[in-house]
Amino acid sequence: MLSGPKGSEEQSLLRCGVCGRRTELFELPGKSEKYCWECSADVATSILLTTEIDAATMAGRETETLVAEFSQLSCRLLERAQLA
């Protein structure tokens, strides 16, 4: 268990790199920031979508659906960050 400042009984939790919530945080490979459960899932999904969009573009395949999904995800992350 983590402890807060000296003499404090409160648990000291870091803030999520996206939403700023003080909760248990998770690391993603290749990322220096840590994220809450919800944000880490969205950040990981955005990384995968970016990779898939790039691969589809290079192969000359349609990317409209992937780009639309990435746009929705980005809006969700931005909204969460602005509420912080």
C-alpha cells in the first residue's frame, strides 16, 4: 500500500495522463505517462488504429471506417481531458 505525505493516512495516487483522475494507473509499452483503466484502453486502441490506418493506406485499402472510429475515440479522449 502506498502512503501519503509523512504523517498522513491518505493513499497517495498519481494522476492519469489524460483525465487527471487520481486512481490506480497503468503503463503502456512505449509511453512515458501512466493512465487510468479507461484512458489506457482508449490510448492503446488509438495506437492500434493509427497502425491499421497507416497499413491500410500503404496497401491502398479503404480507411474511411477506421478513420471514423479513430475520430470518435479522439473526441472521447479530448472530452475526458477537458473535464479534468
